[in-house]
Amino acid sequence: MTPLNTAPNIARADDFYAQLLAAHDGLTFKESTALNARLVLILANQIGDSQVLAEALKAARDAGRARTS
């Protein structure tokens, strides 16, 4: 199993963020939420390792809790 990499690892991260925002441009909240769900499933399929995906889910959930505490 490859460990979950939480360090910055995206080349030209600002460009990707701009692309992500542009993909949501003009969508309703419902359409935007559906886009996010499809993107998560596509990327999860690319990763393909259920243990890494479980770690990613936990990390994302924990990060969200830390911000609201």
C-alpha cells in the first residue's frame, strides 16, 4: 500500500485551482455538488487503493472538524 500523501504535490496548483473554479462557473448549487461527487469518484477510481481512500476520507473529515471546533 502506498501511504497517503498530504504534502503539496500538484504542479502549478494555482492553475489547477483556477480550472476547478472554472468548471463550477455557471452551475447551480445542485449541479456543482454533483460535479464534485463525480470528480471524487473519478479520482478515487484513479487511486484505486481502498486503504489510501479510507485514509483520505478520514483526513478530509478530520480537517473539516478541526476548522469548525
